[in-house]
Amino acid sequence: MELLRKLSLKSLIMMFAALAISTFTACSSDDDDDLTQQIANGIIGYWQPVDLDPDGGTYYLVHFDGKKYYGYEGNIQFEGGTYTISGDMITVTGIGADEDSWTWKVTLSDNNNRLKLYDMEYQESIEYVRVNGPSDLPETPEIPDVPMPDHINISDFVGTWTYTDDAEGTLDITFDANGNISLHQYGMESGHPFSFHGTGTFTLVGTKITTRVLWEGETEEEVETGTLIGLSQKYILIRYQEGDSIFDQLFTRK
């Protein structure tokens, strides 16, 4: 009988322990499900970066519609993908031509009018505020009309030209009369300054301009070919195509 009592007591303790564990697991699962639903509902809408440059340049906007994610440059949609949410983590896939995947930790505040996305890979965050849509953003500055001369010479390029992009920083490129170029790319990333130098050559065949650049610290040349669509004493306008994407770069003489 004493042995039976001990076994019964042990069984009872184990039963209560198992019940406590299952209850805790169920509660944790319910909490995760509740958080997932809160994030899924709260993130729907259009979001504008807090650090939006009011003086011009490129403006970015993100939109979550419940199933899909979209990115905007100015009023133009330029990327998209699908997303899934688990707890306070959101994973977006299918961004851009390479179908990249990103995972962010989501924090919503101010009655779901403020959003912070923390990049788990790069360990940096971007803060957004809720807006009504792309119409809330300032217009992306238009590229001026740049004439295309009848005759083009390498001497037309000689000098230093500059191009600025909010995402990539500023690029200064210097052409000489012998087809050589030197480059300096600089700016700020996550609050820290960066600066890169490179040298190379350029060739001009008709309206096709090809640059071959070796950046410091690299062992392979970066080769880019674009179409010259405008050239003046003040501007160089080059059109590039990557897959289905077409974009123009406007260089201004320094």
C-alpha cells in the first residue's frame, strides 16, 4: 500500500506538471497568434520614411495591402512582393528582379500611425509614419530636357561631372581627353560616412557609352554600357537598362 501511495502521488505530480506545460504552451501560442494578427492589421496602409529629404531627390514609400508589399519611388511603383507575418516578424519575398528576401522586426506605435522596421541581417532600422498614399509625397524632381548634339566628341566629356542619388550617395566622375576616368562615390549610410575611389576608361561608339571601372579594394572591373540621350555644356544624360527596368542618370558639370 505504501508503494501504491508513492506511485499515485508521483503520477499525480507528473499529471499536474504536464497540464501546466501544456497550458503554458497553449497560452504562448495564443499570445503569438494575437500579436501576429495585431501586426497584420496594423501594418496595412502606406508608410513614408521619417527621414524624408524635403529639399528634393528621390522619395520612397512602402505599402502593405494585407498580402502584398509595394515600394514606390516618388509616385511610381518600382518593386513588389508578398509577405508573411509571424509574431512581430515580417518576411518579404519577391522584391525586385532577383526575388530577394528580407526579414524585419516590426514595432507599431502611436495608435498604429508609426512603424519601425528593424533589419535582422544588417541590424539597422528605418522609421515610418502613416500617410494616405503616394499623393502625400513631394514630386520627384523632373529631369530637365537635355538636347542631343548632331556630332559627339570625347572632348565634349572632358571635365568633372556629378550625379546624386538618395540611395547610392554622390558620384563624381572626371573624364580626360585620352579616354580615362577617375571616380569618387561618397555619402552617408546608416548615419556613417562612406567614400570609395575608382579608376578606369570609357569608350564612345555612336551613342553607346561604356565605362570600365576598377574600384579600390576590388579585383574585377565593373563594366556598364548606357545610351547617351542628352549632352550639353551643363548636363550629360545617359539611359541604362537592367532587364525590364529603364532608368536615366543625369550628370551635372561641377
